[in-house]
Amino acid sequence: MLAKRIIPCLDVKDGRTVKGTGFVDLRDAGDPVELARIYRDQGADELVFLDITATNEKRTTLISLVAAVAEEIDIPFTVGGGIRSVADVAALLEAGADKVSINSAAITNPKLLNEAAERFGSQCIVLAIDAKRTEKGWIAFENGGRTNTGLDAIDWAKLGVRAGAGEILLTSMDADGTNKGFDLELYQAIAEAVSVPVIASGGAGSKKHFLQLFKECDADAALAASVFHFKRIEIPELKKWLGKHDIPMRLEQIWN
């Protein structure tokens, strides 16, 4: 079995890392460059950087800040926010990102996934899906969770993979920031529907939540923010604990 991945997420607004609940009520969580350095040293498997207001403000991602973070880490680095073209993808990869996360622009123009994958390889292209449970099932939202697209999240995941996405970053808007646990039903539904790795995001509040995710769901990675930023869970401790519970982990990265 492949090792499961633990991925901290830097949600960035105005140059600072922030975290909220259900995509609102944001509070400051620290300097993204400093946090990136800490997570590298703690043995994080990857790092995700999301410029959460870039799309709404109709601007590109903060390239200089991405470059500053990239200089501090030597682990896979995914960047998203405000990506609207292949040129935007190229700029982020040149700034030090290993992968790019595309959400709203892919919904508007699914061909962007194909064009980017053809130029840079599907392993660089992550389809980000913000999903919310409704009477009609899970629906994909865009524009930082502000806009209901009406798209069925499972159908959109399948289409996105066919269009060229090599990985899915799936966030449960219902669970986001609640610390009450991952939405296992949502993640499993998507994992069963696609052939690419799925990163589960939203809801982590305890070590047991991570264990439950990996025991009961086919997610390939767990992404979390507040529990790491505010030191409720330390990554080295989490990975060692999961390893003791028979979850395959990359433990050689942890600095003792």
C-alpha cells in the first residue's frame, strides 16, 4: 500500500495565512513563509498554498510570495488561486510550485485542464472541488465557495479527470473549519468515481479523525489547516501515531 500523505494548507489573504469556518469568519494564523519552514521541518509530505481571494478580486496569485515560500521548502508544493490561463500555470511553476490547483477557471473553461496537462503533464494539474451537500446531492461551488455552480460534484470530478486533472483536492464546505471530522461519505464517493489520487480537505479536529479517514475511506491524502496552525496537532506526533495504527506513513522525513 502506498504511504498516505499529510498535507498542511496555507489559505492566504493579503499576504497572511488565515483560517475560518465554512469559508467565512477568517482569523489570522501566521506568516506563510514561516509556517512553510515549520511544516517542512516537521515532516509534512506536501504543502498547499491557496490565495483564497485572488479569483474574487479578479487577479493572479501572489507570485512573489509563492517564490518566497518555495525557497524555504524541499517538499512537493501545490499553489492555487486566480489561475485563469496556461500562462498563469507557467508563471507559478516557474516561481517554484510543483503543481497548480485550479477551481473556478476549470468550471468556466474545462479545456484549460486539458491544455495545461498537455503542456506540463497531468501530474502538475490538480482539480480543486469545493463541494456542499444539498437536496440534490453534493454540488460544486466556485469563487472561493461563494457561487453555486449547479454542477454535481461527482460528475464534475469525473469530467475534470477526463479533461486532464491528475489529482483532486476535494474540500467539504460543510465540514471545513468545524474540527468535527472529515465528510467520509463525500470523499469515498469521489474516490470511487475517479482513477486519480484524492486529497480530503475539511473537518480535521483530532488524530482519530485522520485515522478514521484512512481506515474507512480510499482518500490518498489528508489536508488540514487550523489543527496544525494553532498547534492542536503536531505533524510528527500525528504521523508516528498513525504509523502505530497500521497506516503507512513516510516517517523518515520527520526530524527528531
